[in-house]
Amino acid sequence: MDHTAHTGHEQQHEHTHGAPTHGQHQGHGPAATWSTAVQATLHCLTGCAVGEVLGMVVGTAFDWGNLPTTLLAVVLAFFFGYSFTLRGVLRAGVDFRTAFRVALAADTLSIAVMELIDNGVILVWPSAMDATLAEPLFWISLAASLVIAFVVTTPVNKWTIGRGKGHAVVHRYHH
């Protein structure tokens, strides 16, 4: 590529979108650092963990089968994950419709990966699906599955943030 043409494009990009600021790449959002990805994943993990634990506790306490318990846990993980993001974006003064779209854009892939890994670990862990609330296996397998899901989801969040997607969408609403 001709250097002068490239420089002209960069100048036009900066004129249109503003010069990159600290922590941003070409005006597309936060830098895709591991630190940023870890923070985004911790945010996601918080909502997922609340929903996952609540769903598992409710399903297990009511002696529901594995499938309805898991479905409830997944639905609640998405609900709480989106809710936590929604709350923060609404606090920035954004209307509900926009905030809801931001939450969907920011969290859907992250929560989906986290839930897939989390529930997959519990599914393959011997006897974990049948453990009751009073058994240490229930809590150990749930905690371990969330840790593994965090480790797998962090690079996914780094990748999406680097492309101006996922939690990069939320970044502009944080003060």
C-alpha cells in the first residue's frame, strides 16, 4: 500500500472518529489487553455465577430433574448477566431500548461460551449432575466449572474486544 494513501486514510479516520485516546485503538473501543479481557470476563462471570448458582439451588431444592434444573440455571445466568450490564448502561443515562441492545451486544457471546463450558464440565464430571445441595461434590464441581469457564471465556472476550465488539460496546458508557 502507498504510504501517503495509508496516512491519508488514518487522518480521515481520526477526523471522522476522533484521535485514538489512551486505552483505545483507532477509536474502536478499549485496548484488547488481557487485563481488559479479565475485567470483562469477571463482570460476565458475576452475572453467570449468580444465575447459575440460583438455578442449580432452586432446581436441586425442588428435586427437579437435571434438564429443567440446567435450563433454569442457563436462563437465570443470561438474565443476571444482561441485568448487571443493563443496570450500568442505564446509569450512564441511556434509554432502555439502547441499553438493552448494548447489553445483548456486550454479553451474548461471553455468556453463551461461559454457560456452554460451565454446564459441559458439570455434565462430564462423574456424579456431579446427581449431587445434592448438601454434598460437597455439588459445590466443588460448580465452583470448578465456573473457574474453567472463566479461563476459556477470557480469550474469547479479548478477541471480541479487539474487534470493537462484546464488552468494548459497553466501555463507552462507563465513566
